[in-house]
Amino acid sequence: MRALTDTIVAISTPIGVSAISIVRLCGYDSLNIAKRLLKVSTLKPRYAYLKYIYDSNNNVIDRGIVIYFKAPNSFNGEDIIEFQIHGGILVSKAIVNECLNYGARLANAGEFSKIALLNGKLNLAEIENIAKLISAQSLQALQIIARNLKGGLANFINDLRLNLLEILSSIEALIDYAEEDLPSNLEESIQKKLLLAIDKLDSIYQHSLSLQNVIDGHKLAIIGKPNVGKSSILNKLLLKDRAIVSDIAGTTRDVIEDSITINNQIIKIVDTAGIHNTNEQIEKIGIEKSLEALSESSIILAVFDGSRDFDDDEIVDLLLQNMDKIIIVAINKSDKLQILNTDKLSNFECVSVSILDNSVFKIRDIIAEKITINALNNESIVLSTKRQLECIESCIGALKEAKDKLSDFEIFGFHINEALRALDLLSKPFSNEEILDKMFSTFCLGK
């Protein structure tokens, strides 16, 4: 639990050489610490000051822009001082160290945003969307998340919550005034409202599921037997020699990762060890990692050697177990193509390639086609995190239970309240401090 007298500090920009770096100071004594660093007696809120910043020995650390955001008119509701200084880790660390010397402590991951949540400046859905915005892997993801930040999700939650409360009050009327003259179609009206809510929620849930790879980024696993040319294809796609290539089977024993950008989406490519039966311990470990990469991927590029007889049943079986993913089959060494039994590959989209020409780039074209999404509806709502999906899934489940128990008003009311609690979890903080700490641990320190 954070003390009310805490003052926290962190570097808010990535570590490295850059034109500008930002150090953020927040909390109870942040203004006094800033005055000591700047050798001034006062700072006017929301004014940008160009000031020298001093250490405790009166040595100049840097000259930069300093802005004071006075509570409660800051993004998290507490006093915040931002030092916009020259980039470089030594300058930033020197200022952080001076803040520590004057009584501040290092901020925990996401602590600035956590304070905003606890102070009611941001709700949980907004904070999650900000985190997703920072880590967005595509232009489409940016568009989706930016639309959420405009309040579409929050407005939808509020409207649905009001509808459920209205349904709940109608049930209370049925219980309390059963002998009175209530509208004859009240139960029918409640049932209709429930069905509409379930349909809308399910539509949002399914639509959001279909876009999770766009939001989180696609991962492509290259799989195949040893020496079929997986690493050569990887190098060709990356336009650089990323993986070691040789005629010796089993050259790749560990997963190799790199990224390419297709259709403004970042695709993380994982080259894996050849999958085959072996007693060699190191190869076994590599194959286990290959299967793990396969399970985590949204796209599978299966490579087969077109210059030899087909003996890749094990790879085909793996593909058949993953038909829910995007699967591309590359018949490599098309320059030496022999008669290949392709009947077992008839369920998949196949492309013949060779690293001796530009045919490998046909794989990029297929990926581009597969990951292209239709133009996004400006009114559509998209859940951007697994937690949000789980909350909506719980809400749908509770509403379906309620729909089937409308004849028993008490049980019906219980399930409606369960649905309301699931909705509240989308935007309101948990009461469990440990759960909050775990959630914010994925944030960067200065956020």
C-alpha cells in the first residue's frame, strides 16, 4: 500500500541516446524537491520554465524545461513535476538520483497510472487501452485503441448497465406488486431486452476476438523437417542473413526471432528447429521449443522440400491440429521440383518457392492478403485485452442464465447482479491490492 506521504520518481522515456528525455516526479514532496533542484522559491502551475538543474553540491546537471502540474489538476490527481531534459542515460539518472537523495523513491511499474485509477482520474478500461496504445503493433491497432480512448467502450458499458438496472427494477416491481395491475407484457419486454443485450455483447465479443492478433501483433512460426530450407526462407523474407544456413541437417537448434512489417502490421517471425524423431538431447530441446512457438503463433508457414519424395506426415498432422490458425504451405526448392505427392496438402494453400529467385516474396503477398482486415466501422467497439474479453464473457454467461430463470424472480435477480458485477470489473478498480499490483507490473516505470 502506497503511503500518502510518498514521493515517487522515474524516467518516463526509453533509455538511450535521444534529443529529449523526461523524468517524472510525483507525490507529497515533489514540489519542494523540484525547488531544491532548480534553486527557486516558487513554481507556477502549468508554466514551462527553462531552468538549470543542480545537484546537491551546486553543480549543474543540465538545462531543460520544467513543468509543474498542481493537484488535483494533473493526469493522476497528485502534484507532478516533469523535467524535459537532454537525452542520454547519465543526465536522466543524475536527476533521478538527486530526487532520491531528497527523499523520493523509485516508482514501481505503472505506479503513476495506478494513482490515476485510485484517484478516479482514469478508469481501468482507459488505462488498459493506454498501455495497449504504447505497445501497438500496427496502424490498425492504433485506430482501434484510439477509438476506445474516445469513450466508446465506457459509454457502452454505462448504457448497458442502466438497461440492466432497469430490468432489475422491473423484476422488483413484479415481486412487490404481483397483485397489482402491471403491464401484461412486462415479462415479454424483459425477455426481449435481455436477448438484445446478449446479442450485442456476443457480437462485440466475437468481433473483438477476431481482432486480437491485430491488436497484439501476429506471430508467424516457420516449421518443417530438418534441412527443408526454413532458415533460407527466413533470410530471404528479412532481406538479411539472420539465420545460419548449411546443408547439414539440424543446423538450427534454437528458435530465432525477427520481425517484418506487412500492411502496416508488425509480424514477428520465429524460425524453429526441424521437427523430427531424434534421440539427441539438444535437438529434443530445440524441437520442444519449436512446438511451443507453433502453439503461440497465429500464422504457420510450413516448409516442405519439393526436391524429394514426400515423407512429412508428422508436419501435416501438426497443421491439421491447428486449422484455426492462418496456414501457408511453401513447397521449397521449386527449381529442383520433382513429382510430389501433394494429396496430403490439398487442405492447405500451397505456393512453390525457391531462394534462387524472388518467388519467396509470394509468401509476403499471401500473408498480406490473410491479415488484411475490412475497414473498421467507426462505431464498432473492440475489447483490447484478455481481461476485458473475460469480463464480457462472464457478463454474457450471467445474462443467459438469467434469461432461462425469468420465472424465478430471485434467481433471475441474482444472475442480473452477477452480470452487473462483470460489467463493473471492466472499468472499476479491484479491491484486492495484490491483483492491482500484478496488473500494473506490465507497465513501464514512468507510466
